[in-house]
Amino acid sequence: MKPKHQEIHFVERIGWLRAAVLGANDGIVSTASLIVGVAAAAQGRSDILVAGVAALVAGAMSMAAGEYVSVSSQRDTETAELSRERAELATQPEFEREELAAIYVARGLTADLARQVAEQLMAKDALGAHARDELGITAATTAKPIQAALTSALTFSAGAALPLAAAMLAPLALVTPVVFAASIAYLGALGALGAWVGKAPMAKAVARVLVWGAAAMAVTAAVGKAFGVAV
């Protein structure tokens, strides 16, 4: 019987939301920092734009490759754990049933009720029950390498395009302050959007991206200014 009232849970968005926010944030911060550093080193507009475009392309490919490798490793681990669990269910189902019941007892059920729950869940989907309650693997959290790689690459490119556009439109003498200010605004909006989509506290999310983004650009600008070279 289906419940009359079904709640909407935003944990299902964790996988792609994490990759999207990380990609866009990294695109803004890394590209803006590079542009600010090159501009602070008194380079010409062509040098600034070449550096920005190179940062966009290289960063997007790096993010895609990094996410794919990382999430694929997680996926391999999950697959290995499920294969091991499947073999254990086939060779020692009673032990696995007691193991599942023990988990429910630890969560507050009585021993008899925990045993009944374990039996009924395993009768319907033994591997699914153990994957969820023993291994912590669910449809919402399972690794998706291709999705993570594409999301990171696309959102990095979108994020990197914002400070690059600001650098193209700003007068050469004002590239550093314009890119800095624009990037801070973009980061604040990104933090607020990520918090809104995930229904998380907005002030904390915005403050986090602003502090680290501003610090990255300030340090890079200082290095460019001190050494007078592109960084």
C-alpha cells in the first residue's frame, strides 16, 4: 500500500549537485585567480585572454578526468563489495540473516522484531537489503562516473567563462578589480544556488565559497604583483 503523503528528500541530488557545485566553483576560482595574477603582473590583454582560455580548456578536461577516475574507483569498490556480499548470501544465508538482524538491533529494534524484519527484507531482495543497511550503498548515493565527469566538465566551463567574460569586457587598467568583484558576486550566487537546490543553510554556503574564493584570488594577485610574471 502506497502512503497517502510522500515526502520529497533532496539527498537524491547529492551526487550530481556535488559535482556541479565543485565544477562551477573551481572554474570561477581557478580561472579568475589566473586572470588576476596575470593582470597583476602587468601583462597585456592578449596574454590575459590566452591564459583565461587555456585555464578553461585545461581545467574542464582535468576536472572531467579527475572525477571519472575518482568516481570509477568508488564504483569499482562498490561492485567488489556487492560481489562479495552476493557470494556470502549464496554460501551462508543464515549468518547473513543474523548479521542483518544485529544491525537492526543496534538501531533500536528488539531481537525478535529485528529477526522478522531481516527475514522479510531478505525474502524480497536479500542483496538490496544488505547493500543498503550493511554496506550503505543506495540508488541515491551509488557512484556514476560518466555523470560526474560530464557534470564537472560542463559546470567548470560555465564557471570559468564568467571571469573570462569579465576580463574581456573590462578596461585593461581595471581588469583586476573588475574580475575580482565579478567573481566574488558569481561565487556568492553559486553558493546560494547550491544551498537552495539542496535545501541547505544558505548563509553558511555563501560564506564558505566567498572566503576561499577571495583568498585564492588575493594570494595569486600578490604573487603576480611581487614577481611581475604570469602565475
